[in-house]
Amino acid sequence: MTWQMIPLEDVVPAPWRNGGGVTRELLAWPTPQDWDWRISVAEVDKSGPFSHFDGVQRWFAVLGGAGVSLALDGQAHLLTAQSDPLCFDGALPCGCELLDGPTEDFNLMLRKGRASARMVRVLGVLDTQVVPGTRVAVYAWDEPVAVQVDTSFATVPPHTLAWRVMLEGASVRLEAPTALWMEIR
């Protein structure tokens, strides 16, 4: 299977009900109405609470801006565009305080019992082994990402999500100043 590319600019932003930002849903699998997992990019304009998602595991990463402080379960989590992604229970109350102006943030949501995932920030090079049947995705933020799967090569343009199913196990190498890598089962 080849890489499916979804440029951010091709997705219409949906405004939040609370007026705090907009979200662009890049991919919902298997359908937007009944997803097992969902990937989106949000532009956050003001501080405030996150929406509750009962039965959902959330991965969250800052793409741009100064960053955020997330208040979860009595703890503050400071996240910037250099931080590792944060995984948390979507049912927990979560307050978001912008550090110094708007941010652009990446979200991977998984319905518990229907999907699981791993997300890592790539700052340079990532070498990994992927097991058969895994759906993989890479998000290139402001620079292109070079992806090598065994002996095939692809380039993911900036502000683009690329994804595919790995029917067979493979060695994967990513090279990028900054990107997000996901493995979804």
C-alpha cells in the first residue's frame, strides 16, 4: 500500500462551540461518524477547558506557538513544540493555559478497547520496526519529512499527514527536524 497524503490546507476548519479555537479533522477511521481512532490539528486561540471524551485515550502534542500548560488530575504538564507527546484519559477534566499566545496542536484520539497507539516526536532521526497489520502515520509540521520503509522512499510535505497500513513487518526510518510518528493497532 502506498502513502495516503492529507494536506492540512485541504481540510475545512470547524469552530469550537466555546469559541476557543478551530479543529481540522485529518482522518477518522473507519468512518467520521463511528471512529476507532481520529487524528486532528487544532488552532487554540485562548485558554480554557478541553472537551470531555469518555472512553477515549488522547495523545496531545504542541506543534507551534510558545506552548501550553495542561492541568490534569492535580498535576501541571508543560508542553512545547519540543516536548514528547502526552497521553491521557479523555474523560479526565483538563484545563489548558496558553503560555504566550495561540498554539497549533496535534491530537490522536483512540476509543478504548477498539484501538491502541504509540506516538513519538521526531527531532532528527527515528529508526523503528513495525509489526504486520499496523497502521502508521507521520505528520510533517513546518519541514518535509523523509520516510524510508525497507527500500522504498517517500517525502511528506510540510503541514501534511501521511498514513498507510503495513501489511508486512518493516524497518522504518524517518528524518526530519520535527515531526510526529504514530503506530496504531
